[in-house]
Amino acid sequence: MADKQEEKDSHLEQVLRRLLALLPVTESVDWQRTPAAVWRANRWHGGLVAGGVVDDIDLRDLLHIDDQREQLLRNTEQLLRGLPANNALLWGARGTGKSSLIHALLNEFFPQGLRLVEVHKEQLSDLPGIVGGLSRLPYKFIVFCDDLSFEVNDASYKALKSALEGSVLKTSDNVLIYATSNRRHLVPEHQTDNQSVRVAEGELHESEAVEEKISLSDRFGLWLSFYPFRQEAYLQVVGHWVTQLAQRHGVSVDLNDTQMRAEALRWALARGTRNGRTAQYFARHWIGQIALQKS
């Protein structure tokens, strides 16, 4: 009889452990010292892991995206002050500063209580649990979804849409979603989607397929678009990063060096785009070569 009771108690203990494993874990992160965490989930449970990768970039390093920077800066300040603020979609060309801007804001406002939780697309169905856990904490959170895009039948698409519609976020006034994407509408658009578009009484009526694809990005209250740089703007960004790295490594450079400018343009041409990321990579290459020759 005692053996059966012990077996029953052991079985109950196993069930309890499994149930506890299903609950979101937020208390393990020391938010007083930790600026960012990543949501990790497997088949059975999920939890926040401290130490998400945060770029040490400063807002002053982000050149030629002044309007985008100011709009997201104000929106984030509204969140920090407990004022109404919008979820934001940063979309546009790769390497133009979308993710860097969010990291720079975290670095700027960490002392004021801003924190970041990165959630990968595959874990978006966990958003209700994540937001529920964060809502009990005395900090302001950006839930960050980087490089977001969906296929038409992607289940995580509906999870994010539900969160943005308010069924998730309305339970919390300390959480916003900031997402980056190369696509304005997040879901690929096909020519066949427009075959059902019709005109009635002089008004254009989109097809249901088009409406469905637009509806997700429409749930973001703030849209910020990013574009590749013009040549002179790109060279100015190159000059900024070359100066930064030259000072850090104790080398002198001439920003009017025609050879450097020509090399920077060839570097961008080889990569097919002029943007901040390309400029930074070139600066590392250029200053690294100079420092190596002098060592």
C-alpha cells in the first residue's frame, strides 16, 4: 500500500514539474543590471535569458536618418513617461540603421528604466505569456522583433496580429512592440493578389488577399521607412566611422583623401548598396590596414 502511495506521489510530482515548466520565466533576469534579454522556448516551456546582444552604438552615430530617429525617440520617451505611445514598424533597405536605432535608444534610456526583450518570429505565439510577465515589472519594455517577414500561411503571423490588435498589449501599459523588416507589408505580395481588385462607383476596392496582407503592418501605429544613402551621404558616414576608429586606434587620417573616397565607393559598389553598415565595414577595413602597416 505504501509503495502504491509513493508511486502516486512520484507521478504527481512529475506532473507538477511539467506544468511549472510551461509557465513563462521572467524572474531569473536581473533587470536592474541587464539591459536586454532573449526569449528562448522549446516544445515544453519558455523563459527569458539575460544577455541579448546589444550594439554599443550611440544615437549620435546614426547619420542621415534624422527624421526616423526623432520620431522613434519621441515615441520611446512617451512610453517612459507613461504616456500613450505606438508600436512601431521600421522597414526598408538592409543595413540602413533600423536595428541600430533601437539599440541606440536602449543605450540612451537604460538609466531611465528602458529594457529590451528580443523575440524571434518562431516564438511570437508566446507573446501573451511574455507580455503578462513583463507587465508586473517596474520597467518599460520594448519587445523587439528583428528582420520580420512571413509567408502567407505562417501561424506566427496571426499571433503578432492578435497582439497588435490589443488583445495582448491592452493588459499592459509598460510594453511596446518594435519590429524591423525589409518589407513594408511583412507578407510577400504576388501579382495574382491584384486580380480580384475591382472598381465600384469610382472607388477602388482591394481584394481580400491584398487587404489581409496590408492589415498586419496597418496594426503598427508608427511606420518609419529607411532608404539607401546617396553617394555624398554615404561618404559622410564613412568619414564618421573612419574618424571614430582612427581615434580609438591612435592613427591619423585625411578625410579628404581621394584614394580613401574612391576605395569607399568601390567597396559599396562591390556590395551593391550604399548604407551605414557598408560604411562601417569599410572604415574597419581602411583603419585596420593603416594600423597594421604602422605596427
